[in-house]
Amino acid sequence: MGPFPITLTRHILQAQAAYPGATGEFSALMAQIGLAGKMIASDLRRAGLINILGYTGDTNVQGEAVKKLDEIANEIFVKVFQHSGLVCALASEEMEKPVKLEENWPKGKYMLLYDPLDGSSNTDVNMPLGTIFSVLRFEGKGGLPSDAELVRVGTEQVAAGYLMYGSSTMLVYTAGHGAHGFTLDPGVGEYLLSHEHIRMPAKGKVYATNEGNYHKWPAGTQRYVDYLKTQDSDGERPYSGRYSGCLAADVHRILLGGGVYLYPAETDKPEGKLRLLYEANPLAMVVEQAGGRASTGVEPILSIKPKAVHQRVPLVIGSREDVEIAEGFIQGHRTS
Ligand code: AFP
């Protein structure tokens, strides 16, 4: 047998040993996120078999048709964190209002914001899906946090990451000291360290975007994607197009291999599609911890002062040099 594998919990406890006063609550929180991921992965693996595919017929606060698996994944998070003693508030893409967990008060000092099932259009066709999460600390005195307490600038995240349900289930997280990847060993039900201190290439050869929206993009964005597809003399371009319809999966590929993902501003939707608090902010923290960059095309994601829980932002995220070139085109400084 090779070296004894490092589990998620052990990795966090070892990292926390460097921080006097660490109470172990954070490692318990991450273990609970891992548990929710295992439960969601289990449902996804059997989705076609236990007839939980398809639509509930409801629509969520965003006016989107809700799939059963969106609700199931959201409910799993709520149930895992109720009575956990760890989290005093939850905000989710699938819940119009944040949920306050009085049963965990006053011990639970963390607040969790998450997209329980990212890439929902993939559920019925066995394509990759993800869960994206952002962790804040509630420092307030007195009662439970107000909704406004959850609407915080990205630099205030204490941790962030995502689960990816692909050919294997992975959990990638950062607590501000590097980005680390764990692969679920279904045999023992543990997440084992598989990608420690992930470092992104400064530049890649892959781009991920929905080109069906090309006609909706401002000219600078159109010029940038045209640039990526234009043959150059030193073999760096054209880039390869890789788009799965799941943000977490597309960013995961780029985190490991380099490149750029764009869900840009559109002429009739300048705010874009993706959510700031539980999609862009957590992925921006992970990617920047791995040496990458994340912006709206104009300003860094992590310094945006949010106004609302379900606020949308344009997102350009990936290898540092790729994002900087994209920003040059989007801001009109570059045309080739
Ligand atoms: P859903 O979870 O509603 O399918 O949204 C997925 C997502 O937020 C992101 O994961 C994808 O990259 C993007 O939307 C796909 O959006 P398009 O279908 O418009 O390309």
C-alpha cells in the first residue's frame, strides 16, 4: 500500500493546526458540505432509475422551470445543516429568501450561500453537474443575521469551492491558503486529496462560452472570441472550444489545464446570467488562489459591492493572461 491517503478532514485539521484557537468547526462544516455532496452524487447516479428526472411543474423565484433534482439538492443542504450547530443562515439559488437556522443559534457562526445544482440542463442527459458554495462568518452580536448580512463583498468569504459530479465526484475548496482538490473514493465514502495546491497555467488553449449568444454580445466581446478562433503564426491560436453547460465543470477543466470561461454581459442583459454571491464569488476565490483571475470583463469579481442575494454579474474567469487579454478587448483597448 502506498502512503496513507489524506482525507478532507485531515487536510483541514492539519491546515488549522497552524491557527491557534481554531475550534474544528470549519473542518466540521466542510465535512458536512462533503456529506451533502455524497448524497447529491448518489441521487444523480440513480436519477434515470428512480424516476426523479424531469420537472416538478413549478417555477422558482427566477421564473425558471424547477427540476426535481434542483429541489432535492437544495433540500439536502437544508437538512444537512439543520441541527448541525454550525450554520446560522443559508442562501440558495433555489430559495427566494435566505433561511435562518434558529436551532443552531447562537453557536453557529457560519453562513452558507450555494447553488445546489449547477448545470441543471444536464440532469436528464447524464452530463456533468456541480454544486458551488461560499462560506461567510457572521460576526454580529444579538440575534440571528439579517438577510443583508449575507450580501457581502467577495473578499470577505472565509472559504469557497465547488463539488463536481462527473466521471468521478470531486470537491475543490480554498480557505485562503491555496486551492485543493479531493476525489471521492466511493469504496470508503471519503474524499481523498488528489490535487494539492492547484496552480493554474498563466495562459491556456481552451475557451468555454455559449457561442449561441454571439449576436447578443457587445462588439468588444465578439472581437475577443473571434481573436481566439483566428490562426496565429506561433501556434497559440486557435483555442479549442469546450462548453458543457455546467459552470463548475467548465471552470474545473480550466482550473487544472488553463484557459478562459466567459458568460459575458449582453446588450440587452448587461448584468449577464450568473449569480454573484453563490457562483462568481466562490469560483473567483478558488481561481485566484490558484493564480488565476476573475472579473466582469471590467472590474474584479471579488471587489464588487453586492446589492442583493440573487444579483447577477457578467463573468470572465480563468488563466491570468487570458482574462487580461479578454478585458483588453471588452474594454476597447484591444482590437486584435
Ligand atoms: P442552470 O443551472 O440553470 O442550468 O444554469 C447553469 C449555468 O448557470 C452555468 O452552470 C452554465 O455555464 C450556464 O448557466 C449555461 O447557461 P446557457 O445554457 O445559457 O449557456
